[in-house]
Amino acid sequence: MKVVADTNVLVSALIFPGGAPEAVYRLAPQGRIDLATSRPLLAELGRVLGDKFGWEPERAEQALLQLIRVADVVDPEETVEDIEADPSDNRVLEAAAAAGADAIVSGDRHLLALGSWRGIEINAPAAFLADVQA
């Protein structure tokens, strides 16, 4: 199963270990999901870790390198403008389209409100885990 995890899920996995976001992330190195991301999402993750959480650049870079080791990095060729309320959320949709994703895992209300997009299921981490473990 190919999965794109939104930046908020990855940040939560890194900052708040022990919760559903970390459990979703850990499925990738276990080989239970194929995690995908994109350069724009990696850049956003690096910015959030540094600007919002005060991580030193070296620490943020190590987190990004770890993600790159366990995820496929795709290059979206399509620009999506389906979420007007928060245009940055469209980068997640673009990555999912480029990856041929089966699912998006997010805590973002704009993405979750879609429910699915182009046949790609969009779920919160706990709901995604319940589906995977069922």
C-alpha cells in the first residue's frame, strides 16, 4: 500500500513519540506500507521543524535524511488547486497523485474534509491504523 503522510503527521511522529502518527511512520521501515513524499513536502517538514519547533539545522537535516531512506521521493508534475482555504495542502495531493498513492494520512481538517480524492482515501492516523490492522 502506497501512502503519503502529511507534514503534520511526520512532525507529530518526530516530536511526540508513542502516538498514532509515530505508529504510522514506523510501518514504513517495517515494510508494511510504502511511504511516499515529495521535495516540497520535505522542504515544508524542514521549515516546520526549524521555525516552529526550534530544531537546529543539523537535527532537522538528519530527520529528513531518515525519511528519505524509508520513503520514495516523487516529483509531482501536476499542479493541484483543489483546496482553496489552505493552498499548501495541495502539495500533499500533488505528491499522492505523483506517487500513485492508495492513501493519505493527515491530521489537517481541509484534507480530512475531502474524505477521499481521486479514489485516494484520506484518513487521520488512528483511523488509518485501524484499517491497516483490521
